[in-house]
Amino acid sequence: METKYWKVFKDDINHKIIERAAGIISDGGLVAFPTETVYGLGANGLNSQAVKRIFEAKGRPIDNPLILHVAEAEDVFKLASQVTECAQKAINTFWPGPLTIILPKQKDIPIEVTAGLDTVAIRMPAHPVALALIKEAGVPVAAPSANRSGYPSPTTGQHVYDDLGGRIEAILDSGFTGVGLESTILDLSGDIPTILRPGGITREALSEVLGTVRVDPGLTDLQQKPKAPGMKYTHYSPRAEVVLIKGERENVRCKICELVENYFCMGKKIGLLLTEETWENIDDKVMLSATYSKNLGSCLALDEIARMLYGELRSCDVAGVDIIFTETYTEKGLGAALMNRLLKSAGYKVVNV
Ligand code: TXA
Ligand code: MG
């Protein structure tokens, strides 16, 4: 299949393109589109056949449910059978934005979307191109991240093309996404709001509005099954092995130098994704031994590191790197999402120094 690749400027949207893309969705096809988090792979969320195609294109396990994307907050009432006061507060405060809420589902939502669960995930993205497409399609748009299953989510149209070119009808390219990590998933179907996946809206921000907010214990305790089915898979992983080095800055720097020398001697191609603070103190010789290296900026600017992370993991693969050494961050604020993705991409391999 030839994949149409359309550039759309988010400040000057070409509505002819949006109409064509929405037409593809109405006809049961797949269109990748930008959101403020990562690119999504959209289909008509009320059409079982179209939704099945998402799973085929991505190679996604069928027991991993999808998020329905809406263009109006009120659409939540068409999709959820019960919208609590707490859910209303969350919607009023954080939509449009990087927050997905889980609520009891309406009967008519296809089983393929919810993977047989009695709840449904709903989100209103804060991206003018996403909103224009969903509005024009006139249906809730089921969309996972637009990557091959298990690979880091796409933050540019080119990433989507690299993964799904030839497998989907069209890609709307609006350049880089904003947050760079996926939305926060908040389960509001029980008594206490529970984060099933940390993301662009922090626990701290949610607590300010909703009071007590729990974090699914399955996210950190590897013996427990996470409540979001997608969180149990190896995920966000480049082909290269990822290793996190954790400890005092100087110890981290020494360990990275030692590891680079050892792996270089073994003939391995090395990737280094480092904070500015560590980068500045690495010897030239060590740096030259790396096949790919990137200064991610200050460890204090977590938003910038989050924005760059997936693209840089992909760049390491493009450079043919065997092993990537990178660092750990505070788990406060956006750091919770960043560390969740880093730990998963590393398969929980952490060298403590
Ligand atoms: O930022 C995002 O959320 C992006 C953009 C495209 O909106 N989408 C995204 O979708 O990350 P996906 O499919 O890659 O991740 C959705 C996650 C999966 O871990 C899935 O298991 C979980 O949401 N999920 C979906 N429905 C659920 C439900 N009813 N109960 C629990 N978890 C659910
Ligand atoms: Mg995904």
C-alpha cells in the first residue's frame, strides 16, 4: 500500500487535507496524526474492522486496549456509562491535554477497543490538527501510539513513516510533538483515582485538583500485574540494549567512562545519551569511542529531556549502536513518566554506583 504523506501546519491547517484524512477514517482506513504527546494511529473507534487493522499494522497484542480520542469534552457521555464528579473535575481542569481517563464503558463500544474490559480509556488531545481530524471524522478516533509495537513512540512524522510506511493509508506530519511522552492514564472507575501510567500530567498536579491520587502498585512492583494491560509488555525499547547508570554524579561519570572503554575494546558500538552536567566532564577520548552521543541538556530541564528521549533512542538505532548508556532522574513531577519509560526501555537494567 502506498502511504500518503501530508504536511499540515498546526497554525495554518489545510482543511482539504483534513477532509481527505477524515474520509479515509470514515472508509475504515488508518491515518497517523500528531497530538501534543506523541503521534497516534487513528481509526474509526466504532468500527470493529477498522480497529482490528490498527492491531495488524502495529503488530500489537489484541489484549491491549486502545484510547478513544474525542474533540469535545461532552463526548465523554456518549462513551462512558458513568461520569463521576471527580471525572468531571479532571476533564474541566486538564482537557484538552495529556490526560487519559478510564471510566465504565457504554455497551456499544466495540470489544476490540476495550479488549474485553468493562472500562474504556478516553482522551481529548490538545493539538489543533488532532482536534480538526476528530471533528471532521465525526466519530471517536481509536488511536494507540503510531509505532511498531514495543518500539519507542513516534515524536515526528518521519518516525511514523519509518515504522508504518506502506502499512497504513496516510500520515499527517506537523513536525515535532510537544511533551514527547504519552499521556497520563488515570483510572477513575474505582473509589480512589489511580495512575496506571505516569505521563504529561503529573501526580502532583492531579492531587491538587482531585485530592488523594494513588499510583498503581503494579507499575513499580514487578511481581504484581499492572492494571493497564499495555504496561506489562517490554516497551519503548530501541533495538540497542539500554543500560541506566544511577548514583552520585561523579560516580556515574567514572562508571560510564569505564563501561565505554570496556565495550569499545570488545568492538561494540556505543551510544551515550547524557545530561549536560555529565557530558561536560567526560574525556574526549571516551566521547570519541562512542558511535553516537547526545547532550540532552540540563538534568533540571526534565521537559526538554522528555521531549528528546524517544527520538534519541531511535537515532541510536539508526547509527547502528549495540548498547546505550544513559542516566537516571528524580521521580518527582514529569520525572515519574521519564523514569517509567527509561526503566522499561532498559528492561529494568540499572547499574548502581
Ligand atoms: O499520549 C497518548 O496517550 C498516546 C496518544 C496517541 O494519544 N496514545 C497512547 O496509546 O499512548 P497506547 O495505545 O500506546 O497506550 C494506551 C495505554 C495502554 O497501556 C493500554 O493498555 C491502556 O492505555 N488502556 C487502554 N484502555 C484501558 C482500560 N480500559 N483500562 C486500563 N488501561 C487501558
Ligand atoms: Mg504505545
